[in-house]
Amino acid sequence: MRGVFDPDTYRARREALARAVPGALLLVPGNAAKAMDFRANQYPFVQDGTFRYFFGLDQPDLAGLIDTETGDAWLFGEATGIDEAVWLGSRPSLGELAARVGVTRCADGAALAATMADAIGRGRQIAWPPPYCAEGMVTLARLTGQSLARIAASANAPGNLALVRAIVGLREIKSAAEIAEMEAALAVTARMHHAAMAATRPGVREHEVVGRFEGIMRAADLHFAYQPIFSGRGEVLHNLRYDRVLAAGELVVNDSGAKSHGGYASDITRTIPVSGRFNALQLRLYETVLRAQQAAIEACRPGVRFVDLHLLAARIMVEDLVDLGLFRGAVDDIVATGAYALCFPCGLGHQIGLDVHDMEALGEDNVGYDGENRRSALFGLRNLRLARPLRRDMTVTVEPGLYFIPELIDMWRGEARHAGLIDYDAFDRLRGFGGIRIEDDVHVTAEGGRVLGPPIARSAHDVEQAMQGDA
Ligand SMILES: [Mn+2]
């Protein structure tokens, strides 16, 4: 079955989870099919990352159960009904599906409900990963007999928190097979980004370019890992509109990635000069961001706190921005006070894996922070998704950027915020500049960060060259 590892992989993962959370019944629901506008018309299915990690399967409406007292695992789901067989075709039996991921016990949803009721009646400790969508909450409320309100607030319940920590500890270390999946997604992503560079020119509408690279992805039978960002208004961090006509002199931010057949995400950003050449100021700022990215990538080693890489990238950019007259005073002060966040108001990156923001559904603080590394209250730094020390074989994105956001400049200027450190007149002159972001997916090794996937044009020169290629 495409995108499914061998059964031993899932068996070993479930056994590791059972060792980490002993004496409990772990309920791991898969995602349900989601209706788009009526029940039979559904969104393309995306499996829950935790279910896929432990139970491997990419079909909707399944649930897994792991008894960490006995080591037993079950797969629950429904057999293909006649209506489904007629309209959608029959699928492998539950037993066949279970066997592919090393599970020997399977039963229908009624049996799951009965198993749960029995366990609750016997006072067993039951834990589940926190749900993030309505269907998941309703399923958990039904199976646990708890109210929707309690289910919605269950993320940090004591039993669930131990489970969440155990899941994070396992999922954040990537095997060679998982990294190969990410590189498979990146092989297609590289072609998408190069096609986008070749198709970008003055007078083209953003969605025309999106359609071009989406076609490459769909022809490879992949789907987006998240809604792509392709915008000449790149200072809007997650701009999801594609309706502008690109004009000469603008920069376009292309932040787009695909999911591999095994469900692993890529997350790549390139910044493209619409006219085909960066102008002098664009080039200067582009190379600033690139230098910060390169330094942070090289420093991605086990034991290094990701927050320190964020601050390293900020420092490198600030040094140049002082030279350019945007900031004044000591670089240390501009970084320590958070004044730099006027043009770098987001974090340096995040973990990536089965989810583009890997495991974010388990709680950003549970994934990116720990007892020693608490979330900052500073504007900008508080958006950092990952702060704690890197571990060997983690995969992270490194995505520094510079953004000139008129609303933010106006607000800070109105408050005279960090007025001694910021030249607001200089920032005013960069209204309309847009944004620059450069993002790669990085494997943390003992020797430093290794950029995953085939090279994707990244130096200003290579981006300009790729714009001359075939669209
Ligand atoms: Mn990202």
C-alpha cells in the first residue's frame, strides 16, 4: 500500500508509546471524512498525524486503541456497506488494513463503544490526544461519556498530558524512512518552485502562477500540505489571496509545499522579483535574510536552543538594518528589547513532519517549550513556535524574513515604541516594499543542519536564472 511503512515500524512505535505511558488505555482516533457543503460531497481527506504515525493508514473513520497494560492494539472501523460499494467502490477489509500496520485485532465501531464503556466502568485510566476539530470532539465525547466542553478542554488533563509528551518525544525524532518521505515531497516541491519562478513576470495574476505549480503537484498525485501563499503583498505573513496582477518592481513571496504519499509535509518559501532582477535595495535586503538563514541552518545542532537561533538570525539582520539606517543604537539592545520585531514579527521556524507545523494540534507549548524554556511575552518572540533545545534527527524549518507592514509601522510610531532604536522615517520609505522570506526544511545532525531535498534556487543569482527557465 503506497505511503505505508512496514508493519514492524508501527508495532515498534506503539510499543515505545506503551512503555512511555504504562497502565493506560490510549484512544487514538483517526480523522473523519468532512462534508464540504452536503454530506456526500467531501473535502479531500487528510489523516490525523498522530493516528498515521501509530496506525499508518490513510482512510477516514478509523480509530486505534492501545492497551499499555497488556501491549494489545486494536483497529476499529466499519466494513464497506453496499451503498459505499456501489458509489465509491469497496475497499480492503478491516482485517487486511490492520495487518498492513501490524495490528491483529479489529472490530467495528459498536465494539469500540462497548470496549470504552467497559474500561470506564472498571475505572481504567484512559487518555487521548487532544482533538482539534468538531468531528473529533463529538467522537471523543460519545466514547468517553464526557461533555463536549470537557473534551475541548482535555488537552492538558493529567493523563492526556503524559500521553502528549510521550507522542511528542517519539514523533519529533525522524527515522531515515520518514526523512526519505519528506525528500520525496521536496523533489516535487522543487519543481513547483522553479515553475513558479519561470511563470512570474509583470502582468500575470497571482492565481495563474498558483495554477501552474498546483498542476505540477497534482500531476504527481500530491496535495498541498497547507494553503499556499503566493503574493506580491508578502508582508502579510499568511496572505491567502491570489487575485492581484503582479507588477514590475514588486517582490512575490511563494510559501508552498506538498504532502508526500506517506503524508509528510514540505514547507518551502522563496521570494521572487517580478521584473526578473532584484533592484539594489531588494538585493541588499534579500542577501541579509539569506545570510541570517544560512547562519541559522549551519547552527542547527543537537543541544542548541532554537530560540537562540531565532535571536542569531535577528542579530544578523539587525546588523545590516543598522547600516541601512532603519535601526540605530546597539545591536544588543535592538535584539533584547524586541524592537527588531517591527520587521521580523514572527518566529524563525517550527518542527515539520506529518503536519506542516508538526504536532501543533498537541499544543504549541507542549511541542516547542519545556520547563526551562518558557514562551516570551515580547511582541514577535511570543510567536516563536519552537524554543527548546534541538535534538538529533529532528526536522525543522528555518525561515527568517523581513516584512514592512504599514499597519504595524503606524501603530508603533503612534506609540513611539522603541523610538530611540527605530528610525520611523526610514521605515516609512519602505511602505509598499512588501516582504522577503526564505525557508528551507532542515535535518538536525551532529555536524549541523542539512537542508533536505534537491537544491531549490535560493541565491539571488540562482532565482534570477530560474526565472529564465521553462514555466
Ligand atoms: Mn513554515
